[in-house]
Amino acid sequence: MKRTILSLAAIVLPLTASAAKPLNIVFIIADDLGWRDLSSYGSTFYETPHLDSLAKSGTKFTDAYAACPVCSPTRSAVLTGQYPARTRNTDYFGAPNEYFDKLPEPGSHIDKKKYGRFWNSPVFPAPYLGKLADSHTTLPEALKAKGYATFFAGKWHLGPKGSWPTDHGFDINKGGNSRGGPYGGKKYFSPYGNPSLENGPKGEHLPDRLAEETSKFIAANKDKPFLAYLSFYSVHTPLIARKDLEGKYKQKAAKLGLKAKFGPEPPRQNRLVQEHAVYAAMVEAMDLAVGKVLKALEDNGVADNTLVIFTSDNGGLSTSEGSPTSNLPLRAGKGWLYEGGIREPLIVRWPGVTKPGTTSAYQVTSTDFFPTILEAAGLDLLPEQHIDGKSFTTALKDPSKASDHALFWHYPHWGNQGGTPGGAIRHGEWKMIRYYVPGRETQLFNLADDPGEQTNLADKHPEKLKELGEKMDALLKDTDALMPKINDKKK
């Protein structure tokens, strides 16, 4: 009997010690990566074996969303657990930022590069706060308070100097600054001209370098709880790739007989085929970098105690700036409130909790990561901070779970990619898009039957339109959302 008790103790004690070890967090966010840009999400042109492997070892979400169709607002929502409407971070930082009613009268000199596209528009876009406010308790600050080492690598784009990663809870910053892309030096290759990232050897590739820095951090902190936040610049413009990978995809496109094809998405044209060799090469290089980080977890013996999350910050770029990808069957892309602009890949691996190779239709948005990570780590939730976030740990434990809350978007700006100021709400399979422009028709879609948002059902389902309209009105009021202003100076 005594031997049996001792044997049981020998089994239970290691398990107890293991269970008590704090959960590590690796959060990876891509830039401008569309919902269908991974082969595990349906791409037949881009190759993403490491992310596909991650999906096979965890849970893939089919109905995950960015909080905004452009980057900075989504990144703010991840770090604060609050809707961009509430934080006032509603447009990409650096966009023209005022109501424009203080500009010269029509006919006077106007800086047309900056303001001309708005001057004769029916509404002036709402102003926005161009920094992450100091008053927020961010995700890294919440984890740091519980003894976590915190690390950031890559794109920040959440304010000027003084509002960079180390000002908001990260111990280490490798590459995060005010810029929205790798615009210094040789862009995606060293020398980078990045004020927060030392140059590497000439020709070093940025995604690989960011993965290397992340891997070093994991190795240095394997004996303590950590948050490694890898925020790729990839696959944002400029469209520049490794020549070997670019050549590979040129050959692949030729072999498959793929040609560029576009269709109308007024006022723009929308790419309909994935065949852009440079973009494909950028996607694969990012995937290789993810593979390096996943290998670092294995090599340092922490993979089994690390929650890994991979997602993107907005839809794929399909109507502007080279329009390098297609989001079909979803409509439009970055900068639009249609599904192509906001629906994202989301893969989560939580060892011992998520079941390998599972798929979930649970509806998740950027605000939900904050409370989910805290709950998974067994830490106190901060509802007064991540006020708009809903933990989706129930869906990680049981992917068949259905969400019952509404998702909300507020984008009171003219998108660089052709989008119109507006808001959207999804509840269940129904989605409403309301435009903040006089006379523009409100749209209602059933995404179960019409994921491409081709058939406006507003006239056929007035009761559903009223229901969603009331929910949106309540959210606009609750977040004290800033709205566009009628342009009374329009010619």
C-alpha cells in the first residue's frame, strides 16, 4: 500500500508542478494578409507549410475578424481589448486627421495630395487620435504585472516616439516605430534604416531577422513566463521579395497558366485571381519566419506550455497599391467593410486544450484576444480595460461552440483603397453595413447563404435591418463614436 501511494505521488507531483507553470504566449500578427492567403484557408497558389502545420496542431477559425479594415485601429484593439471607436484610433496613423472645415474655401490653394480627395466629398471624415493613449492598461502591461517578460518585434504604427512599444509595456522592442511599413534603407532588406532595429549583414531579409530576434528572446526566457509579440511588416507594401522565391512563383504562375484578372468594385477594380509572384514570395517568406519561431519553441522545450496565436490586421490588399492578392470568394479587400476587408485567418494552438486539426466557426474579433490570453494564463481579467473583448476560451476547448454576441465596426473615413465611411455589425449569420454618407443605401446580407455579399436583403427583411440598426445605434452611443461631418462647402 505504501509503495502504491508513493508511486501515485511520483506521478501526481510532476503533473502538479507542470500545471502550475505559467503559460507562455506567442502572438503573431501579419500585416495586410487576407483570409484566403494561406493554403490551409484555400489558396492554391501561395505556399504556407508552417502555418498549415500549425493549423493541423491546433484550431483554425473560419469566422475571425479584424476590428477595422486598416492597420493601426486593429493593432490598438488587440492591445487594449477596446473597439477603435472607443479609443478614437479609427484610421491608420498618418492619415489626414481633421474635419477639414478649417481649410481654404473651394477655389483657393489646396494641398491636393493630402486633402484634394476629400474636398468635394459629401462628408469630411471624422478626426481620430493618432497615438495609443497612455491611460490604457495594455496586454503586455497586464502580463508584465504578473511577472511576464515581454518582447515586441516588427511593425508598431501606434504613435510617435514616446508612444512606442517600450512606452506601453514591452521590455524589448526590435523594429517597432511610427512607420506603417519598412520604408527606410533597403526596405525589406538590410540596411533597414529603422531607428529601432540595428542593421544586419547586407541583404539580410527582414521577416527572417524578426523571427531570429523572437527566437533569441524565447531562448533567453525559457525558464520564466513570457509574451513574445511578433508583428510582421509582411506582407505590406512595398512589394519586394527574395529573388529566389519570386522566381519560383513566376514559374508556378506560368505553369498553371494564371493571368491577372480584375472585376469592378466601384470606384476601384478588384483583383480576382491569386497569381502575383512577388506577393506570393512575401507570403512564403513570412511563413518561413513563423516556422523558425515555432522551431525555437520546440528547441527550447517550451512548445507544450506555450499558447500560440496567429492572425492578421485587416483584409488582403485587392483594390489599390498594386492590388497584389484576391480575397475571393469574399468581396473587396483592405479598406472596405465588406468581408474581404475585415475577415482574417486565425489559428490558435493551446497545448492540452485545443484539439489538433479542429475547425471552429465561432466569431472572434481583435478585441477578444486580451481577455482570452489572460483567462488562458489563469490571470485576473480587467473588464474595465478590455471592455469590448469577449474571451473565446470556450471555443478553444470546444470548437463546436457558437458565439452569441454581436461584432461591431466603425470606420468613419474614406479608405485609401476605395472604401466609404461607414459602420457594420454582424450578429449570427446576418451582417448590416450602414454608410455615413447621405443617400447611400444600407446593406443587409445573410453570410451563410451569401458570403460574397452580392445580394442586399434590406428590403426583404426590414425586421432584421431594424434589429441590427438598433444594436449598432447602441454601440455607437456606448463607445461615444465620432462621426463624419456633412461637407457644407461642397461645390
